[in-house]
Amino acid sequence: AQRVTQPEKLLSVFKGAPVELKCNYSYSGSPELFWYVQYSRQRLQLLLRHISRESIKGFTADLNKGETSFHLKKPFAQEEDSAMYYCALETSGSRLTFGEGTQLTVNP
Amino acid sequence: DAGITQSPRYKITETGRQVTLMCHQTWSHSYMFWYRQDLGHGLRLIYYSAAADITDKGEVPDGYVVSRSKTENFPLTLESATRSQTSVYFCASKDRRNTEAFFGQGTRLTVV
């Protein structure tokens, strides 16, 4: 069965510091992975998807099939990055399986 | 307004009552989903639909019923609400595989 694990429930960094949000997955098929973000009092929205290999708001994520990981990284965190981040795996029927989420706080 | 909307935004109901959460999208997306968000569990899929009149169970379907007679609507019904169903419920829609899922604002349901 598919599974997404985000080992850190809470992550706190200082402004300007690098940040890495970890995501590991298990899936027998070819993985399609996403990062979604939920800012305070806003709806969940897509941050980036692995297939696009893009950088959004300074964030990048690389799919590592050998380690079954899709960690989200940003070299210099900003206060506006404070939010809940969810890693998600798309499986058959376009269903998304989400991890438990990581609450990121960027301190001034 | 274009987009995906949920109603109500907040609901308090009593144990044993039936309650329906509404979800409406204006894009004619094929896929629609219902998730519940709970601390420590992230978002868990309750039910999903690939098209009108096609629905299937997700990870946590017990106690819930869905229907999809029209492409744009995907109501979620709690047949007999229990305290364990107190949660924030999110509806989402997407077009096809590998595309972005769009989420509603959420419905905060409290069962007392």
C-alpha cells in the first residue's frame, strides 16, 4: 500500500537559515509527488510537483527513487514561509495520499 | 464565482444527527475528493469520484456517504454523526493525472 511519511511535525528555523522538510514515500508504482502548502487561514494550494522540476518561491524538491524521498529545500528561509507543508503522492485514480504535515515556523 | 466552494464553513451538530457538507466546483473537473484533516494524521481521503455517478471509497469511508449526480457537485453526508467525526473537511477537484488539485476553504465540523 502507498504511504507518505513526514518525520517532523514541527520545524523551527531563523530567517535566512536553510530549511529542509523531509518526505519519504512507499509505492510500488512509478511515483508522482507533490508538495502542498497551507498558509494561515488560507486553503491548501500546490507549491510544486516533481515532474515539473521547477523552483517556486525559492523552494526545490528532488525525487530520489533510490532513497524513496522527496525532500523540500530552501537555502534562505523567509518569515512568509511559515506555514503547514504537506507532501503528497498521487496514485491510481488521481488520488492523493498525504503525509502528516510539517508545521514550519520561521523566526525573525 | 469560479472555483471550488464548500458550505457551510462552520457547523456544530449533535451526536446521531445527519449532516451534509456541500462542495461545488465550476471548472467541470472530472475528479473530486473529500478529505478530513486531523492533527497528527494530516489529510486522509474519505471518498473520491472520477466522474458523475462514479464514486469510490478512500482510506476512512466508514460513517460517510457521497453522491455525484452532477459533475459540479459532490456532497458528503454523515448519516449519524459521532464525536470522532469532529474534524476539518476539505473538498478538492482536479482535471486529470499529474495536474494540480484545487481545494475548497474547508468546513470545520464539531459534533457534540
